[in-house]
Amino acid sequence: MISVENLSKRYGTSTVVDDVSMQIERNSITVIVGTSGSGKSTLLRMINRLVEPSAGRVLLDGKDTRSEPAHLLRRRIGYVIQGHGLFPHRTVEENIATVPRLLGWDGARVRARVAELLEVFQLEPQRYARAFPHELSGGQQQRVGVARALAAEPAVLLMDEPFGALDPIIRAKAQEDLLAIQRRFGTTVVLVTHDMDEAFHLGDHVAVMSQGRLLQYDRPAQLLTHPADPFVSRMTGLADRAMRLLSLTTAGELAAAGESSGPRVPESASLREALSEMLWCGAQSALVVDEEGRPRGQVTMAAILAHGRPR
Amino acid sequence: MSAPQPLPLEVPAAAGRPLARLDRLGSLLTLCATAALLSTPFMLVKANRIVPGVPRSLFESLPHGGALGCLMLLALAGGIAVTVQNARLRLGAALAGVIAISVASGCAARALTPAGNQVIRVAAGPAFWVLLGCLALLCTDAVTRLRPPPARRVALLGLFLIASLLLLSTGLFDQLSVMREYQVNHERFADELRQHVLLALGSLGAAVAVGLPLGILCHRVPRLRAGILGTLNVVQTIPAIALFGILMAPLGALAVAVPFAARLGIRGIGAAPAALALFLYSLLPIVANTVLGLQRVSCQAVDAALGMGMTAAQTLGRIELPLALPVILTGIRVVLVQNIGMVTVAALIGGGGLGTFVFQGIGQTAIDLVLLGAIPIVVLAFSAAVLLDALVEVLNRGRR
């Protein structure tokens, strides 16, 4: 668990981060969202001490992060930045092996870990291990960036706008990959973005920042139904807030016993997607199916509409 | 023939006009060479080493069979340079031309020197030098068109140097005036060559040892950058002779005050001020290119390196310097070529080097002695440039 306690950062007279406190849960994805200049990146960079706080402290599993040299702390925390930041003069393999080598792992262990990560990130070792970053596509470079950050099995992964440079299709794929990776390794992820859709899609918790202050830190649904500040409503958007709320629940979660002659929707689809499919087909209900296509129950239009209202 | 014919989108502009198909550079160089061959002597025969020579044309210098053979080879090279576009063929023809005029000059020197006469000097004339220049330009043009990979360029250079040395060692050129000067000075030649290379490389080494840290400092502390680069810029503008003069007084005083320094060879004149001046000139390109190279390193790579737990020193040594290396090496290339040329002037204050022959030759109006110094300097500078260019290109591969 990461405890951020009364953290501030001032440069001269301007305060970039202003007295922020938050508890980040283990094994969850926390997204810090805000406009540019809101201090979200600075807050993230204070967790691994790339920026030293002016006031306050960060506890990692109860231990003050300043109790060890900064570079040793950073080797235990994964770090991914926008545009991947891969080392252009090193191969994919060497890039991924960076932190294990800094930690002095033996060669066999490093090779095994690199091979495992290449497989997890769908990069064929024969083809990509010896490739240089410029020989990869944007999506592949981004995957190598995340693989490199996870190489030494860190408990915490910090990501600063990791998908900002990707086009929409590759970006969606990268987001799904991140969710899968997080489930697989149980990593605690803290991710910074300016994209509210990304925040709602990925975040177990979302922190909204503006002008250095933390306005609200809550589950995504709570941001919609109980915004703590008008700025939070503006960020989440008023026009389609019901749709956003629906996008937070999956069809599988709402499936009730029963048969439906309506369209088939996968249980991982959001209620928003299910509703859209039902509108498209003119149906009053949809059949929820699992990955193998077996029926899991049905969702009705009425149940979805009820779910789109704040309680 | 059912396959569709490709549309003739681009009709070669020269298709109908044979003149437009002629190679421009080749035609120009062939014209120059022909004019020189017709209007200026191929060889000069001097009664002794300092009087002006009596002109001798190609046919007056060689037995007619040899002269005709040489002329035909040259005509062939000219023809290929004008009409053929194949770069390999052009290179081969130009090289054959170089060999032809070299062998011709060596044979002519033998033929024109009366047996046993040690006073008479036979030197290459203007036509020879113009021909050599034109053929060398054709060679470099052909090599540029071939765009050989770095390793092959270095191999070509090595081959050229070895072939030249072998040709010289056959004794074919021993009657040429430059080689006569070499025979008189051959012990000193080795020493001065060594001194020349030592001065050029030593001052470069010292400049790298000081300039690299200075460049890193400039990069890290932007406030120092303007001051340091400005100072080095001013040093760069001082003419070499003036800098030697400026250094003479303090170094002379140092030698008097500290006998140990004098024993090390530090004096107001000689190699010490020369090396120091070259070192000062070398600093600016190395510091400036180090700063430029470090600035060009992607700040994301540096951020990632620090974020993953590299210390500042590890980031510098493993990420920043390797990525800046091609630019730093470009600075080193500039310095090395510049130094090889500038060491020549060091001879003026007793610093030694091949410049000794150049200035002695000027003093004695013995042009062949000047050439004995100047030709190796050109070859050294050219070789250094080819080697370091190849190194920079190799390092630039696989990284963007």
C-alpha cells in the first residue's frame, strides 16, 4: 500500500502540488486524472522521488521512501513514461534486462525473465529479442516499455501517460493488455492521464486533480453520482454521464436468469455496449454469453435503464 | 506477349541527343587534363635542385613506345569518364590512369637522368600534377557513386596505401627529384613523421581528456556554458603563429623557474608550446560537440534511466555518453584533421614534424623538399578523415 501524506511541491512561489493526501490500495489500479498543469505528473514523480517533495511524505508499505537512497527505491518501482523512453542503442532484450542487471541478477535468471516477459507481451523472442527499438512499431515499443518496467517484478508500477502517443486502436489494445497484466501479476498500478475515458476504463479508483489540489479520490461511479466539486462534473462530462455510469458495469454482473431472443452479448461487455446493441436490433432484452458462447442469462432494457440512474 | 507494357512515364531526356548523355564532370576533367598535357611540360629537368627546370613533354621524356602506351591508357580513361556511367568501370579507368602517369614519371626520371649524375634533378611538371588531380577527382567521384560500406572504404584506403608503398619500394621512382630528397633525408624523415603524428595525436588525446569532462560540465551546468564556449571561441580566433608567440614567454619563464619542467622538455620554443597551442585549438570542437551530443540525447531515455534506478553516473556512462558518441567523434575527426595540418606550422618554432621539410624547402627555394613534407601531410589527413568517418558511420547504425 502507498500512503501519500500531506505531499506538496513548490517551485519558488508557485505551488505545483498542494497538500495532497491519499491511500493507494494494494493490487489495484489507481488513475490520477487532470488537465495539463494540474500537478498530476509531479505527484506521480514524487512517489519514486524523481521529484523530491517540498513537504509531506510517501510511505511504501508503511516505510518512508526517504529511508533509502533514491536510486535503490526506484529499482523496486516500475516506471513507464509516454513515448516509452526505450534506450535506442540497446536491443529489446537489453532494454528489458536493465533493472535486473542493475540489481545484479545472474545471467540465467535475467534471460529466463526476459523470455517470460517477451512471451507475455506477445513479442516473438527469435524475431524481437535482438531487434533495436527503432525497428519496432509504436505499439510494440510501448509493450517493451511496460515489459522493461515489470522486469524486476516490482510490487508497484508507475505510469505517466503511458498510452498518450498511441493511435486509438493500438491504445485500446494496450489498455486491455494492461488490465490483463495487472490481473496476472497483481501489481499495484498508479497511472496518470488526462483522458477521462481511459481513467474510467482502467481505474479501480480515480483521483481528480486541478491546480495542484486533489479534488476527489473515489471509485469511478462515485465521481459520477456524487461529485465533490463542480470541476469534477466538468471533467467527467454532464452530457453523457448516464452512459459513462453504464460503462462501469459489465453485462455479466447484471445478468439475471432467463432466456432472451434478443442479440447475444459477451459477459465482459459493458452495459453501455449491451444497450447500444439492443437499440441497434430493436430488442427489449439481450442474451448474455460467456467466452465459449454458452448462455449465462439475460439483461433487460428496464434493468439497464434502472442501472443508469444515480442511487 | 500478353503482359501489359509499363507506361513510358519518363522518356529519358537524353534519348535523342547524344551530347546530353555525356558525363559532365568527366568531360570537364578530361578537357582540363588534355589542355594541360598539350600546353605544359610533363617533366622538368633541372641542372641542380634549386634552379628552374627545362620543360620536357611526355614524348620528350619517354621512349616513344612507352609514351604512346601511357597516352592510350589516358585516352581510354578519358573516354570512359566522358561516356560510361558504370561507377566500377570509372573507378578502374581512373586508377589505371593514376598508375600509368606514376609509372611514366618514374621511367621518365630514369631516362632523363644521365648515368652516375647526382646533381641533375628530374621533377614532375605541371601536366603531371594536373593529370593526377583530375584522375584523383574522378576516383573520389566514382567511390562516392559506389557508396561503399564503412569497412570497405577503410579496406580501400589500406589497399591504396599498401600499393603505394610497394610501388615506392620497387625503386621505380628513385630518380624522381622528391625521392632524391627523401634519400638524402630518409633518417630524419622517419623521425619527423613520428614527431608529426605524436604531436597531432598527443594534443588530441590531451584535448579529449580535458574537453570531455568540460563538455559534460557545460551540459550539466548551463550557466557555465556561455563562458567556457566563449573563451574557447576566442582562443580559436588567435592565429597559430600569434599563439606560439603568446605561449613563448610564460613557458620560457616556467622553464627558468622550475628546472624540473625544463628537464621534461618544456621550453619557450620547441615541442612544448606547439603541443600546448594545438591542445588549446582542439578544445573548442571537442567541448562544443560533447555539449551538442549530450543535448541531442532523448530526454525521455534519460528520464527512463533515472526512473528505473540508474545513478547519475550510470545514466551518463551507459546512456548519455554512448548516445552522444557519434557527435563527439565528429568533433574528434575535425580536431584530428585540423591538427595534422596545423602541426606543420609547429616547425617554425622548432616543434619538429613534417613542416620542417616544408619550411626548409621554402627557405632553400627547393620545391621538391617542400613536397617531401607536404605530400605525407595530405596523405595523413586524408587517411584520418576516412578512418574516423567510417567509425562515425558504424556507430550511427542501429540507432536513431
